[in-house]
Amino acid sequence: MTNDLTGKVVLVTGASRGIGAATARAFAGAGAVVGLMARNSKAVTALAEEIGGIALTGDVARARDMEQAVATLNDKAGRLDVLVNNAGLIGPIAGLQEADPEEWGQAIDVNLKGVFHGMRAALPVMRAQGGGTILTVGSGAAHAPKEGWSAYCASKAGALMLMRSLHLEAQAEGIRAISLSPGTVATDMQAAIRDSGVNSVSQLDWSVHVPPEWPARTLVWMCGSEADGFLGEEVSLRDQDIRRRVGLIA
């Protein structure tokens, strides 16, 4: 991977752990100034100190928190080149009849409305500076329903359509919009899926899950011109050709 992002400013949501934390490290390794946003202030502060980034505490489900994170990062770093909409929840893992309405709604608030809040907050800054990249961490669940995952599947399908809407509305202004479907990743979310015992994904052997560094490196790659063929579309990390292009496999 050769993308040099020196001088670029990146905001990663859900940056306290899993794919988000790995993504923050990957962008910092590529030379970017990274803003790390999550509800867990202690975790993002520690990681920001580790990588020389900027800690931003907030909840993507609240529009004001997202607006404040973008404003703070812009004030401190002077711009915003990349937004990675990564924050996400799997729960509730339950049938439609049994699912708790508040927990179901929380997944929609984070996985769908959180993406909207991020896009809406980032667009004025990116438009003013003449462009930027907005990436969304999606899922194969956007395309295929899974038992017990109604909130997750519905929210990820909605987030994919948000990305396509953004591409339609803002591509002419230099805004690059792409989604990443990372496949199954060895994170705490995947551990919760395994422990649930619900649907076929919970039965997968842990060894088949890719490390979080793989989607992280792919997100960095998606900021370069090699990924321009995917604007308004989705990059699938299940695709062996994508893995080779990113440099994850020979």
C-alpha cells in the first residue's frame, strides 16, 4: 500500500476499538492527522496519544455531537479530507417479535442515522475546501437478510443507499463516496455474534475472520485514485482481487 496521506486530516467514528481503532492507526501510519471519535473518552484519548491524533468524545447518534466533532477537528487541524463512518452496533440479535424496540431503535440511530449525521456534518467543510472522501463501513448484511439481525440488516442497507445518495448529490463537487463491505472481522462484535448462536454466521470458525487491520488498510487504499472506479459503489473485501490490489495477499 503506497497511499501517502501526509498533510491530510481524517475523522474516524467508532474509533475506540475493533475496525475503528485499527483504521485510526492505519491512517496515522499513512501520514494523516487523525481525529478519533467515540463515546468512550478514555479509550480514544489513550489511542490518540499513541498515534499523535486528536481525541473527540461523542455519540454519532446525536447530530450535535457529530457537528461538534467535525468543527473541533476543523478548528484544530484546519480541514477535513476524509470521514470514515465506522461506528456500528449489531444488536439486538433477536427475532422481530422478540426484539426490544429501544435496542432495535438504537441500532438504527447509530448504524443509519449516525452515517447521515456524519455526512451532513462533513459536507460543508469538504465543499468549502473543494472536495473530500466520505467512506462508510458497510456489510454484506445490506444485501442478504440474516435471522435475528433485522435492525443490523435494515440499517446497513439504508447506509448503503445513503452513500449512493451522497454520490449522486455531491460527486460534481469533488466529494468521493464509497462503501466498504469488510466481510467477517475478528472483533468484539463478531464475538457477540458467535456467543448468540443465532444464524449461520455465529457458527463460523474464528480462523475464517479477517483481522481488523485488513479493512483498515483497505479504507486507506480507498482514499487513492486506484479506488475511483468504485465511487458511488461498494468495495468487497471478500473479493480476492481487492485483497491483492490493497496488498493484503500476494
